[in-house]
Amino acid sequence: MIPLIDVALILLIIFMVMTPFLVQSQIKVDLPQSAQGPQASSESSVKVEITAGGQVYVEGRRTTMARLEDELILRLAKSSKKTVLVEADKSVPVQEVIRVFDAAKKLGAGKLGIGVVSKN
């Protein structure tokens, strides 16, 4: 009985060691490359900017988070693709960006995006 237990434990150890290698080799993920894509035209997307101080700008016009939905209603009605692009300072809490996304989705935005500043 003891040799059978030894064989079972050795097989268990072999499977425990080999499993991470097998799983890792089968999962292929194509990570996005950091290339500059085509610029979105101003008529196809609504640009929302959040500064480090917490000011919110919709298409360059200053507003507040409370009035953000009203501004988005006006802009999304004129937008052909109903795309919202959020550009936030890196010190802005993620919760503020999520609030903008929630408001845009609630108003029927088709696509949401995050704009970043590329350093050349």
C-alpha cells in the first residue's frame, strides 16, 4: 500500500509542477501597441476634459459635474457617431472618469474612449 501512495504523491507533484507551464503556453494575448492612431474628427466625438483642479470642460466649455448630463444631451444630439472621449489629468481620481462614462452611457453614447497625451 505504501508504494502506491508514493507513486500517487510523485504523480501529484509532477502535475503541480507542469500545470503552470502548460496553462501559460496555451494562453495567447495580443497586447495593444503604443502607436498613434487616426485622429477622431471633432464632429464625430464629444470631448470631455477633466483638469487636475477638478474643472470639467465639454467641447472647451466649462461646466460642472452636476450639469454634465445637460451638456452631453446637447452635444450627443449633434454628434453623428455618439462617441464620448474623456481626457483627464493623471491626478484625477478614476471615480470622476467613471462618473462621466456612466452619464454618457445613460444618455445613449455608443462608444466611450479615454484620451491620453503622447510624449514625443
